[in-house]
Amino acid sequence: REQVLNPLAEDFRNDVKANRPDSTEEQRKGRTYYAQDVVGSLVDSIGCFKDAVSKSIELSNIKITTMEGLVHLQSIESCSNLQSVDGTVTLNETQLSDIDSRIAHGETTVSTLTQERDSLKASAAKVAEKEALIAQLTQERDNLKRDVANKDARIKKLEETLEGGDNDETPAETVHNGNPAKPTDDFKEATDEEALEYARKVYNGEI
């Protein structure tokens, strides 16, 4: 008792006096008291367990901050109330599982959208190719229409010229094509149908 217990008891009383200077000598004898009887001397106030934890954190100088601004992380129900302690965040297994599931869902969505984008690009390329072909065929069609119209106009003009040969005007002097020395007696004037057929062959490059 003299060697151990009494010295420990004295150390205890000195510690209480140093940390609770408002305590009385009677209160330092190690008795049990109701909290409401020693408020302001042995205790500062009366509160719940949460109050005690908050006070302990305050006295320990630990910096606790809420995870504000992390909208996507807070959208996960299990992570909506995350807090960092001295810059460190601790996650439990449920939170890790939920975060992993959200990441997997995001990767699947990105993959699907990438495939849809590539399909749209391929379709757009095919559409552009078909539009170019349509434009080319349209140009060729217009060129053919123009050529046919030009030929029809020339044929009509030749037909009108041939039909006009039946008037009362004096016919032009007969000229032999490429051989003016050929006897006139051997020359046979072509009919209108033969002349028209000849003109068509010349126009089409057959002669």
C-alpha cells in the first residue's frame, strides 16, 4: 500500500487537479458522482455519445470535411455521405462494390455508344457514296438527253430541208461528189427517202 497504491493515488489526484483546476479536494478522492452534480468542475457539459465523439475529434485536431462537389460519387446511394479525415477517405465493401458496378455500367454504355457511332459513320459513308453515284448518273442522263435533243433537232432540220426541195425554185446545178469529170448521163438523182437516209448515216458517222 505504501510502496504502490498510495503513490498511484497521489499521482491521480495531481493529474485531476492539473487538468480540472476547478475541482474540489473532496472531488479528487476518486469517488463516483452524478454528472449533473459536477458540471463545471469535473465535467464541462452533459451530452450524448455523438457529442462526445465530436468533442473528441475537435480536441484531437483531426480535420473532417464532407465530399462536396463530387456529384457523380454522391449520386451513389451508399456514398452520399462520404467524409474525408485528414485528407483520407475510407470505403467499406458495400461502397466499393457500388462504385465498381457504376464504373462497369459506364464502360458498357461507352462501348454501346461507340458501336452506334461507328455504325452511323459507316452508314453515312455509304449514303455519301450512293449520292455521288446518283449525281454521276444524273449528269450522264442529262448529257444523253441533250445529245438526243441535238440529234433530233438536226434530223428535223434535214427533213425540213429535204421537204423544201419540192418547191418551184430552179434546182441547183448538179455536182458530182469528188468526181466532177464523171459524165452527167451516169448521175442518178436520189429520192427524198434515200437522201434522208444518207443524211442520217453521215450524221451518225456511218459514212
